[in-house]
Amino acid sequence: MEASAANTLEMLHAILGSIDEGIHAVNRDGITVFYNEVAGKLDGLVPEEVIGKHVLDVFPSLGPDTSTLLQVLATGKPVDHVKQTYTNVHGKAVHTVNSTMPIFSRGQLIGALEVAKDLTQVKELAEKLIDLQASLISQRKAKPRQKLEARYTFDDIITCNPRMIELKELAARASSTDSSVLVCGETGTGKELFVQSIHNFSLRRNRPFIAQNCAAMPASLLEGLLFGTVKGSFTGAENRPGLFELADGGTLFLDEINSMPLELQVKLLRVLQEGYVRRIGDTKVTPVNVRVLAATNSDPLEAIQKGLLRADLYYRLNVVSLHLPRLAERKEDIRLLTRHFLELYNERFHKRVDRLTPEVERCFQLYHWPGNVRELQHAIESAMNLVREDTIGIELIPPQIAQEAGVQRKHAAGSDGSGNSTAKGLGVLEEFEASGLSLREYLDRVERTIIERWLERTKGNVVQAAKRLGMPRQTLQYRVGRGRNKE
């Protein structure tokens, strides 16, 4: 029985040690009983420095009221997604988001377990972004004609679609005012092109343009990024202006506004209504003159029904509304856009590709383009990397585009995937027979080749390659290791 319990405990430690997030467990007295290596990397420590010691001995900047572990031990209640900033025993500043839960045994509180996610790098990058934007704005003030970030104009929106032409005209008219604009459309439809064009066509064109994706960082950091911070408002906080202050006199673009936490939406609405911003921890307010343009990649009314978007904020932002159609709804633009991307990558890659085969053009018209214009651009870029002559053929376009059109995709450059030359146009069956391998060996070779190619494309980034291949990271690592063993 004791051996079984020991094995179970050992297995539990192994499982907790393999998790990709920091795990820190303490007993009822606040003494660390488990601390995995990921937690050590977050905190700049090794487990031996933490296990068997009291939390406050290892993290002296914390106290009973600021340590989430000690709070849970005192109350017996869990805390979820709490931002914590502290200094370890070596003086290193650490920024995390912690979820901490009490551990009970037979109704008695015996300890607490904390799961931590690292925010240190994200916070540092956010602060560097703010400092860089502040520096650029200072330079722009010294050179009044210099623009900040907004590169696109209405001339960059390529279309012959009547609805898109009408939207360009509406957006141009809205540019002359300071009213908020809400741009709705799927990913890749060109929302930022419209937003930047509105800014560059407005009287604010020589003032700052700052864009922020509301889904790009946790709520605790997004609030400080938008509204600014004052020194002492929380551990490690410095006097920093927020994006509203940096965009004063210009335009602030808030992308994926439907991903902004509801508590921040309330504060954003207040700024829009009153024209004043208050930094986190400050007692005074600062007037700001900012035009807010926002975008959402989903239907805003559906987002309201799902509780993701406040109705009052929606009506405040939706003074002018632009709903961009999907590429599948404006297929007359595909040839125009294809020509534009060919010219773009001809110049960039020093090539002279001037056409697609009729087969490829038919595939482009039949495909439903879930990634919209961005997916079309990536399809052209991919083909331009592989093309040898002046024409893009069916063998060079992504397989899902050809498959949806019911076209048999030939192999590019007569390769069977192993580097051995095959007769151009051979089918899969003929290739298999020509290889002289068993089915298992042939499939293993194809799999290994595909994995190697995607690892090359992602520069060895296993997470990105696994995502593209549609498999868990651990599975990809296993198959890479298996392939090396076979070699």
C-alpha cells in the first residue's frame, strides 16, 4: 500500500513537472512543497532554492496581503487570473498572471497550489513599444510633416466591386469629421487599410496614428498600455503615458474591440464620452483629443448577445459603420488583386512572372477564400517563391485551393518529395510504384519530408510547424525524434 502511494506521488510530481506553466505548491504554513522547473525559469530561480522555504523568504518583496498563495491560505478561497509583480531573492523583477487554489483534505485546508503564466517579456515589450512611440512622436513634433505608422491610402484599396467602391466613398466622406468609425469584417478583408486611409484622408493626417490589437495582450497590461501608469501604483510601475496620451491630436485604432475585457470597455466608454484619461494609480485626469477608429472581426450584434461587447460602447463607436464583404463576395476583384500581388513580388523577388495558367485562374474563382485577401496574397507569395519561369501553374498553388476546385494538383518541379527526380505529372500510384518501397516506408518518407520542409519554413519553430501540420507539439517532437533514430 505504501509503495503504491509512493508511486502515485512520484507520478503526480512527474506530471506537474512536465506542464508548460509554472506550478508552485505550499503547505498550510506557507512552506514550499513543490516547485517545477518552469516556475523556476519564470522566477529566475532553481527549485532547490525554493523547496522547503517559506514564500516570503524567497520572495521578500511580497507580504501576506500581496502574495496570492498566502491570501488563499488565509481565506481558503481561490483567486483567478491575478496580475502579480514581485522581486525574487536575487533582486530580479518578475511579472506574472496567477491562478491560485486552496488544497483541502477531509475538509481541512492543507495548502495552496498556484499556476503562473509569464508576463515579464510581454510587459517589457509593451513598455518598449510605448517608449518607442513616444520617441517617434517627439521626432514628429520636430518634423511636422513626418507621419507615424499610417502607410495606406484609399488608392491602396484595389477593387472594381460596386459595394467596395461605395464603401471607399463613404469612408472618404467620414474622414472629414472626428466621429468614431466601426469597421466590421472577417480577418483578411482589409479593415486596417480602410482605417489607415481614413486617417490619411483626414485633417489629422500629420498627427500620430497608433494601432493596438485588443486581443494581443492580457487585460492587466492592456489597461496600463491604453491609459498609462504612475510610479508606485503597483510594484514596478513607472510614470508612463498611455496610448491615448501618445495619440493626442491624432487617431487611435483599436482592433478586435470585441476581445477587450468588459471592465476595460467601461473605462474606454468613459474616455470617449468625457475626453479625459486617468492613468492607473493617478488622482488627476488629463484631457485628450483623440479620434478612435475601431474594428471587429465578428458581427458586433452577435458579440453583444454573447456578452463580449457592451451595447453602450457599440453605439458610441458605431457612429459610422463600414461592413467589408468577404473576398468570396467580390470575386471580380480576384484578377485585379492577383495582378497587384504579382507586380509586388516580381519587384521584391526580382522575377518576371506575368500570368497564371487558365487552370489556376479557374481554381481561384471556385475557391471560397476563408482567409480572404490575405490568403490570396500568401498563395501568390508562396507560388512566387517556387516558380521557375514566367507562369504560375497548378502545381505551385496551395493544395486546398486545387482540391476545392476538383483539380488534380501536379508535383512541383518533378520532385517526389525525397529529392529524387520523377517524370513530370506522375500520379501518386505511379510514384509509389517507381519508388520500390513498401507502403509504410513510402508514407514514412513522405511524412518525414513534409515535416522537414515545414521546420525549415518556420526556422525550426516546432510550435508553428505543429500548428500548420495540425498535430500536437509533443507528437511532432516524437516524430522528429523517430525520424532521426531511423537515420
